Amino acid sequence: MVVQVRHAALLDNLEKMNQAACFDRIFLYTNRPELAEQASLLGADVLINSIDPGNFHFGNELQKLVRSRGLTRVFCLNGAGCPLITVDELTMIARELSSRQRFVYANNTQSADMVGFTVPETFFDIELPAVDNSLALTLRDRFNLTMALMPHTRGLLFDIDTPADLVVLGAGPYAGLRMRAALNQLNLDYDKLEKVKSVLSDEYEEVALVGRVGAPIMEQLNSRLKLRLRVFSEERGMKTLGRIDNKEVISLLGLLLEDAGTERFFDYLARVARCAFIDSRVLMYHFKYEFSDRERFLSDLGRWREIDHPWLKVFTKAAEECSIPVILGGHSLISGSLWAICDEIEEKAFN
């Protein structure tokens, strides 16, 4: 499901890049041959990657591309990165890159989904990270480029990481034509999200945000909606800083889960909030679990009966049966997805 909508988002973004008319060349690096023809028709130079995904090294491949094509200014994003980005935002990014020297432009400091940068003279002398999330930090810290953050907007923050983001995208008005067609083929349940939107639209209801919650989304919710937020933010940057790989993730709410048990934890949550958004990945890594995409995504959708792992089954069932609506997901849920929900509620209030 996620891959299907990501492919549609990629093609929608290629069309927007053409409309922006500010990029000299567009490269698509992929191991998905089924995307090649459609992307080529939209002006992309398609490079088919034959490397086994388990051995793919983002930094090495980026350096090869920059060297072979003689690139001096680069804007890169993953295939589903920022699917709601606008033509005006693409133009703004290109303008910033063309007017600056020794510069890196990112939509997030610690875990960027898209990065624009001017290629430094020593670009091939230092190894780049194996995954794209760390690129902006590496360019700033190892190459001494000046970093600036892109504006915080729906278009520059929303990402398709998990099925929770698909639900937000499908229930909202912002999907592009190809994404909307892909979403319409999925049997997604929007009932719980609609209940959450009702709480957010009311006045001074208690809303819980749990996980890698950043200050910008808190500021947006506080300034644009009439809410009382209960926020517990922890383990921001756990992937980029190597805390996952080093088994160092520790969560205070994870300790509460251990002490109180799953059912009591969600009973407590229902006593302090009318709805909750939980970035469950922090809790998963607190317990040192390495779940497959399938298991994590089934949990996001509340489909606990299909989950094999005992802890995740119990956790997901308790979240699904909680007396308040609880939305589970990854970091993007309590970042770009929540931002999109906020935009939608505010726009409805003014119409």
C-alpha cells in the first residue's frame, strides 16, 4: 500500500518539477523498473540501480552521480519525500541554491527528507552517510557548509513513511491526482481519524502528543487551534545519532509501560486526553524490538489480529480498544501529517 502511493507521489512531484522549470536536469535513481517509462515521459533521466537494497549506500551513489555528471548544485529527496510540496516551494528552493555559496538547505536538521546543497571542493574526500537522513548534518559538520532550514509548511514537512500518513492523506484534500487515484484503490478506514479531527476542531480539548515531537508542530497547534496540549517528547534524532544502532534508546513512557502494563498505560492516557498521537517507534526501540515493516505497518492500521509478535499484538489491541481515539505511526505522524490535519481544520473554519 505504501509503495503504491509513494510511486504515485514520485510521479506527481516530477510533474511539479517540470512546471517549476528551475531544474536543469532531473535524475531518478531507482531499483523499480516499472517506474522508468513513466518517469522518463516526465523528463527524468532514469538510472536503474541493480545493487541489492541491503547493500545500497546512499552517499557513495550520490558522489558517483555528482562526479560523473559534473554537478555543482544539487537538490535531492527520496522518492516519496515531501509529496505535498508546491511548485512555488520548488522554485524557492532552486532560487536559494542558485544565489548562495558553500550552502546546505534542509527541511530538518537531524533527519532531513530533502536537502539542497552547493557541492564543496572536498566533496569526494570525505565519506557520505549510507542513508539520506544524515546528509544535511554531514554537509554542515564535515564540510563546513552554512546550513539554513527551509520554512515549516505542509509541503516541506509531510512525508509518506507509514500507513498512518496514507490515512491522513486519503482523508484530507491535499493529494495530487496520481496519489488520489492510488489512495482510492485502498481500503483505508478513516473513522478514527475523523473522530480525532472532531476533537481538534473543538475548543480547549486535551490532546496528547507522544514521541519525537518537535517545537514547530507544537507552536502551530497552539497558535492555530484552540487546544490544551499534553506533550511528551523524547529521543529526537535517535536514528541519525546512532542511538538505534547502539541500542541506546530509552523512553520514560516505555518505563511506565513496563511498570504499569499496557492496559493500565492506555487507561491513564484516556484519563488525561481526549485523543492521542503516538510515535510508536520510540517505544519499539526502547524495548529493543526490531519489527519488520509489515508488523509495524499492521500496528499503525490497528490490525492487531494479523500481528504475530505478542508484545506488539497486545500494544496495538490496547491502543485500538482505548476509550479515546489513538493514532499510531512514526515520526512523520507527529510532524508533517499533524501539520496537514491542522491546515485542513483551519481552512474549513475559515470557509
